[in-house]
Amino acid sequence: MRIFKSWFRVLIGGWLVGWLVLAVANCQHGTSAALPTTPALAAPGPLAVEVLEFPALIDAARQRRVPIKVQFPVTAGPFPVVVISHGGGGHWDANFAQARHLASHGYAVLALEHVGSNTAVMQRGGRFGANLRAMSRDANEVLGRPQDVSFALDQAERWNQTDASLRGKLDLQHVGVLGHSFGAYTTLAVLGARPALDWLTPIVPPGQGLGLDRFDARVDCGVALSPQGPGEPFFLPTSYASLRRPLLGISGSRDRQQGARPENRRRGFALWPPGDKYLIWLVNADHTAFSDSTGTPSRMLPSRTRADVQPLVRAATLLFFDAYLKGDRAALQSLTAAGLAPYRRGRIDRVEVLRR
């Protein structure tokens, strides 16, 4: 069943996702400020986009609901598939603008809602910070989020065969994952990084060390916005050794994470195994800048740098996916500080592109 509807939520942030969501009724909702005119890669693509909503999907094996919003080009496919994982306390529209951008450039985008770490969970009892902290240490959620991605791909295979609107639209031989904050953790886990057991509740035996491998071999590459460095709550220094797909991380000098300075994200990148690994570092970029719900009735916690960061994120993400999902390896020639220079503006003083 598909339900086309608007969700009225107000978003405010914390370290994990950068926003807190409050229910709002009978008031005017705003969106992020419109971006100035941007070069082609950051601008909307030429393709019209259709949206389908599947709010009631159930993973029967886990008895877990996995809502999915799909954005895809109206024209004939098939299109490479990108699965989007939101941050802690978010929902399937948290990265709506980024999903729309990719779809308009020829991708089918599946935006998930992780029901154990979504808006409703963060709002419980009005204990927003405590709820964010708890969900990032919840064993069922930390280990279950990557399984949501795998379920979405299972569902996409069914849609590609039987759904009237999506039949033949999905190129499931070319699949990427994109996530912000808790969604960045999810992306890394799906690409092979092993989560730490040390901080999980309830305890998962043996209670310390590396947890189960949640790698999904159907995923070809990933983009992690605000990827975590080693330390509580997600990863140990040894977690990254099993990463085995191309990976792009994007972060910045004001992208704080709980208990660690932004530079810890760079430390994490240094632990990624060499080979098709990139980190884009944006001087002055803050945590909330890396998600954008523009195009929905959601109002996110203001970010001083969102309007400056988003053109860079969109251009870099498109270049990366074009290279690894569409076979345009020439796109990597522009995935450099010089190649991204046309997209730098405002408060972003410098762009660094590191490669392993």
C-alpha cells in the first residue's frame, strides 16, 4: 500500500544526527534556505522524479517495520540504486533533498526509516539527549540497522519483478549506500566494518571486542557523512580492517561527535584499509550541515554552514556514485580539491581531499 502524505515535524539536533524533532500543528513550516545558483553537479539533474511511499513494510524474519520512501526518475530505467540511512532521531525525509538530487541525475533512491532510532523514539518522555545516547548503544538497533538495509534490497528485488511502477526500474547490479551520523555508522557496517560490542545494552556475548559482520555483498560502495572515528559508541580501532568496498567519507572541522573532537573522524579514516577510500574535509563545516530535508514540511535545526556545505556534498556524492555505480571512472579526476573548488563558497574556508 502506498500513502502519499506530508509529515509535519520540526527537527532539532544532537551529536548523533544534529536535530531534535517536535510535532507541530497549525503553523507555517519552513525549509532550508534555497541554495544560490550552483555548477551543474550540485544543481538538480535533468530528469523528472516520482515519489512512492511504503510505510507499512515488515521484515517478517525480525518482526520489524522498515518504512521506505522511493524517489526515482520518471523515464525508462533501469537505474543504479542508492539506499539512504538517516541519523539518530531522524526519519525517511531527513535527507530528502539529497535523495531528490540523486534521483534527478539518474538514480533510484530508497530512503529508509529505522524504527528503533527514529523521531518517535527520540521524543519519548521529552528526554531527547538521553534517548539519542541510549539508541546509539541499543544492541538491537546498532546491530539491526544494517539489516534494515539488507531488507530494503530484498524488497527492491521483489519490486523490480512485480511492482507496477518499479518493475524494471532498479539496477540491482549496481548498489550504493549513503548515510549521515548514525546512518554513517550503518553505511560502514554494511560495507564490512565490524561494530564494537563494548558499549552495547543488553550485553552481546562476549561483551567486548568486535561484533558480527553485517557486510552485504550486494552493495558496491558507500558514502558516509560524518563517519565515526574509533571510540564509544560504535567502533574500535580494529573495526575498520574488514571494510571491503569503495568508500567516501565527508566531514569537517566543526563536525563534533560525542566524547571526541572532529579530528577523531580523520583518525578513523587513517584506519580504513587502502584502496578506493576517500575523505573530504571541509574546514568550518558543522554536523547538522550534512543532512538536508528541503522539499518537505520539516524544519531542521539551523546550520550556519548547510547552504555552503550542500553543494560540495551533492557534487562529491554524485561524482563518487557515477564512478563506482555507473562506471564513469573519469569522474574521479574531479574528486579532488581542485575539482571541487567551483562548489566551495561562504564559510567553508578550505576543502581537503584525502585518498587511501
